[in-house]
Amino acid sequence: MSMWMKLKARSKLIRAFRSGGIHLDYKMSDGTVRKIFPKIHSIKVSNDTTQYVFTLPNGLSPELLKSIIMYSCSISARPLN
């Protein structure tokens, strides 16, 4: 497991957070909006699996994450006709 593989896996996870809308919008005092993503604690890459450990920021509902995972599983489970 090289450092390059961990960085690549980390960028894929952050990209998934962005595309899935898994973030909080925090409005700064100057009017700009900053996105707060879940904190990634560790990534373990092996030959056949990748393990991600992250925590959601306060104010972000775990139900949002569950609904996104269930939706993506239902899309990938559909038979191709």
C-alpha cells in the first residue's frame, strides 16, 4: 500500500462527497459560502479492499448518508435489459 494509492483513494472519496452533496454550507462573515466535508481519519488500501474511516460534521444528518447509499445501491442493483 503506497502513499500514492492512499492519496488517490482520498481524492475519490472527496469527489464522492462533492457529487453526493455530503457537506454542510457555512456562510462566512464576508458573504462567501464554505463547504465543510466529513473529516477523513484513515484510509487502508489492500489488494482487494479499501477501508475508509470518516466522521460527519455536527449538523449533518446520518440519514442523508444512509439515503444516498441506499439510492446508489438500488441504481446499481437494477438489471440491465
